[in-house]
Amino acid sequence: MKKYITITLTICSGAILFVFISAFLVRDLKPDFSLKELDQFQEIVIDDIQTENKAVGNFKTAVTFNQSNSNIAHKAFYGQEITVNGNPNIDRILIGITNNLISRVEIWNNDLLVETKELGFVGKMTWGENQEMTVDFYDQTNAKYKGESKISMRFYSGSGFLGDIGTIGLNLTKYGDVSGEKKLKVFTKPRLLLVI
């Protein structure tokens, strides 16, 4: 009997230790640049941010959203916009969510929509509560995906530990070199519905 108690205590202690170590390893680093109010925020050049956590060829952004009820007549799209300089095939990427519960990425070049990708939400969103939108961007110079460029977005509430509300990702490699200067801003825009 004593042997079983010892084994049980060892397993429980190991499980608790595993949870604490996992929580420490998974935690996000503190941001190097943050704004409390985005009302007057125009845009920022990513390379102008002084950072201690810089990794060549990639960056991560996070925005907290609090959106009111989705029952409105017009569809809306809101999220983060990344402007890319020095690429003849792509100059803007819009990534975010729509108020009809869809994750969306738009690729633009010279004011023409080049590509769109959409995915329905995978989790439940509660209107009027804070949700986080994080965007990871990798260009060809990154160490994780050598020679490739990618963008991905997670939309979640709380810490995101219990799952995402919405996700989306897109491989940008086919558009060529996106390692030039990048600017970031937030956006919201209406999407018109055509009624025939």
C-alpha cells in the first residue's frame, strides 16, 4: 500500500511540475512597443521599433479588440494592415476578421485585390468582450522557415489556452521577396453587400 501511495505522489508531483514548466516555456515575451489608445495611431515602421527580442526576418503583433454586437446591416472587416515596400507583386496585406465570424486575409498590389483567403471561426466569440488578435509575419530572411515567407493570425479571448476563436494563415513565398521595409497599422472598413 505504501508503494502505491509513493507512486501516486510521484506521478502527481511530476504532473504539477510539468504544468509549471510548460507555462513558463510557453509564456509570451513582453512587447517592445505598446500603445494604449489607437484612435490617433497612423502607422509605424517595424524596423524603427527599438527591441530586445528581435529575430531577423519576423515580427509578432498583438491588438486587443472589443467589438459591439454584430447585428448590423453592413458587413465589416477589421484587423491589421502591413504595407510592404520594394516588392512589385504585393504592397499591402490586410489580415483580420469580419463581423460575420470569418477570418480573412487580403493581398493587394497597386490598389487591386490580388488574392483573398477566408476561414470560418473555429470557436465561439462573445460580442462586447475583449479579444486578442496576434499576427506573425515571416519574410525570406527568417531562421524558422528559411527562404519562405508566411503570415498567420490568431484571434482568441483570455490567454488563448483553451483554444482559438479564429485562425488563418497564408504562404507569401510566391509573391517574391517581402523582406523590404514594412509598416503596420490597424484598420476597419465596411464591406458592401450586393443585393440582386
